[in-house]
Amino acid sequence: MFIGRNQELTALNKLYQEDSFQFAVIYGRRRIGKTSLINQFLKDKRAIYFTGLEEKALENLARFSDAIHAYEDPSYLDGPIFASFEQAFKYLVHLSEKNDRLILAIDEFPYLAKAYPPISSMLQSYIDHYFKQNKLFLILCGSSMSFMEKQVLGYKSPLYGRRTAQFKLKPFSLHDAEDFFPQLNKEEVFELNAITGGIPLYLSLMSPEKSLRDNIRNNFLTTSAMLYAEPMSLLNQELREPASYSSIISAIAAGASRQSEISTKTGIASGALSPYLDNLIDLGIVEKRVPVTEIDKARSRKTIYTIKDGMFRFWYTFVGKRVSFIERGITEPILDYIMKQLPHFMGPEFEKLSQEYLWSKLFDPDLVPEPFVNLGNWWGPDPKEKKQIEMDIVGFDDQKLNGYFGECKWKNEPISADILKTLIYRSSLFPAAKKNYYLFSKTGFTDKCRHLAQQVDCHLITFDMM
């Protein structure tokens, strides 16, 4: 059953209805659902579908030939191979002129381009001289985000400026995941979506009939389960020196956030660490963050690194360092620890959800008087109390006249007035003339907090409202 991606599917079908050449680029991390989206789009449409593999050019050409011949005769199994990719594309020109609407979908295009580097320039030539004159619908898809962004979409690419649409598939949001599990309550879905990183394939492994504890046991703490081995499997597929990358992720999961701290924990020289971190960022596993007030700066001394991918963050927080116990079948104490620490793990996820909520209300004047241009976390010194502090939500409008300040608490207790008082005090560190306050709570607010919120016009938002 296909779930989600309604926006992307609608856009693809709209392009299909256009009476002209189309070139859509679809990319995103592995398991994100790219192939499922393409297959759903191709339903009830005649198409040539081909997947590039990590093999030599001749083997890819043979399978590309098979895909083209199967388009003409679905019962076709084996037959002649085109003499070259050039001959294959000449035949595609013939097919596209003969048919009213031909779709050519090339999945895992980076593998094909690695096996046969001239393919991008060849596509450019055929797009410019032939395909633009007919109704070919070309789809290039890939899991290597850096390749797709630089070698397909980048300005140095032969294909630059020729695509008519691009879709970078993101992990499922909470609302997407709710469609996966209509029988579960919102909190249960939020937790499952967090530990799987919102990846559709991983979500499909979770059973709505089982408790969160049982789903974690069956999918993360069982040695035969896919997710038990998934992080190292992905690192082995994508990177050389997977052990070094695993050490870096482990260090970040253990609290090392600055480059110098990661270097100390891993033993990798600080200067040599940058390429590793860049590769992990390209894969969407790690993210580089700065305080929201320094987003527009070319460099920041306050740069930190965090694990962006939810499944990797969960695995390296709870599973990786306990592999020896799991291999021996000692899982119940680990589960006890995970369930006790899960609210702490969910805290950053709730911060992200709260920020996304405000972005979704950007043009709601009742909640956001003037649209902000930047919104995110902030950390830095408090010159009055002479200590380092962190704030969950800080944002400003274009003129920096309106400031937006928020605190998020994922706890089974109501937010007290003291939390709001601290937020008000910390907002005084910023010069915005008009300050707007927001408290986000899993469970609610105390009466004193509600009273103070009314006085300072603070918006009180519970998880159920989001």
C-alpha cells in the first residue's frame, strides 16, 4: 500500500498532463521511498523503467536494452543488445516520436554515470536536439544526494538548466506517519516516527499491534532484524572507512558536538576531520548547526555538529555501545534503560516539531504578527548571569523589530510559571522591540503559568494542538 508523498505525486501527474518535454529529478537518502513514488506515478502509464547498478558499462547497457525492448513487448525476456548507449538513445528518439507520451525513468542514475561517465553529456545532447521537440518525460533518480545536487542539478553539470522539476524527498512528518498508523494515538506515532527517522521503509517494519517496547525489541535489539544492522550496512554501502565514520557518529551521540571534541574522542586529527563530517552531512546523517543569530555569517565559532537522522541517533544512543550484550541475548535491561531515557531522547524531536509548527503558521497573524525570516535554536553567553545558556526557539522578522521566543518541554508534567519567567528574562538578551512568546508542552500548563501567559500574551500550545 502506497502512503504519503501526495504533494510530489500530484506535481508529477500535473507535469505529465503538460503537452511538452519534462525532466524531473528525484533524489533523497536510501529507503526514503523514491522508487515507490516512481512506481506509483507509473501506474497505468506506459514507461521504460531502468535501474543503474554498480557494474560495468556493458552490463548496464544490456539491461538498458532489455528495458527498451520490454516497453515494446511486455512479454520480452531476452534479445539483442544495442551496440552502444548512443544507439540506444537514437532508438529512444524513434520511440518518443512514434508515441504520444513516452516516460523514461532511470533509477540509481549515479551508478549508471559511474559505469559510463559520458551518459550525462549524451543526455544533454539528446535533450537539446531531440527530446525537447517531443513529449518525452524523463526521470532521473538517485540516492547519492551529493552526486544528484552537484552532477545533475549543479551549474557545472552538462544537465544544468534542463530539468523542469526537482523533488528532494524528506523523511515523513508526524502527520504523514499518522496515515501509516491510523489506529495509534498521536504520541505513539510521534515516538515511532522519531526512532525510525521518518523513513517509510523503517516505519513499515513497526507493528501497530505491538507496544513501543516490543517494537524496539523486535526491530533494534534482535540480531536478525534489519534495523539492528542497518546503520553499519548503510555506512558500508556509501563510504570508504566505515569504521572511522561510525566512530565519529558515536562521538557525537555521546555528546561531542564541536570539531575539537569529536577529534579528541575519535583520535582523528581535527584538520583531517572536515572531509568525514562533510560526507556525513551530504548523506543527511549529521548536520552542521549554528545559533539562529549567526545563520547568515560565513563562519561561526559556535558551530556544532549533531545527528540529524533519527534512526541513526536512536541506534547510536541506545544500541551501538551495547552490541555485546545484545549478541548474548541480554536485552531486557537495555529496554528498561531505553524506556526510562526515551523522554530525554524525544526532547530535540519535540523542539523540531514545535519549530515546524510555527513555520506552518508563518502567515497566521494571530500567532505570528509579522513573518519571521529565521527561526531556530540559540546558544551563547548570558552576560548578566555569566554562564552559557540555550534557547529552544528564537526568531526575528526581516527588520528585527519582532522577536519570537519559545520553550519546549516533552515531560509528563505541566509547564510551570517559572519556565515562562526564565523565557521572558532570556528574551531580554535580544534587542527586538516587540517580543512574542510561545510555550510548547506535551501535557499542559499550571494555573499560575496560564495566568502569567495571559498577562504577557504568551501563546500556550500543547502537543495535541500541533
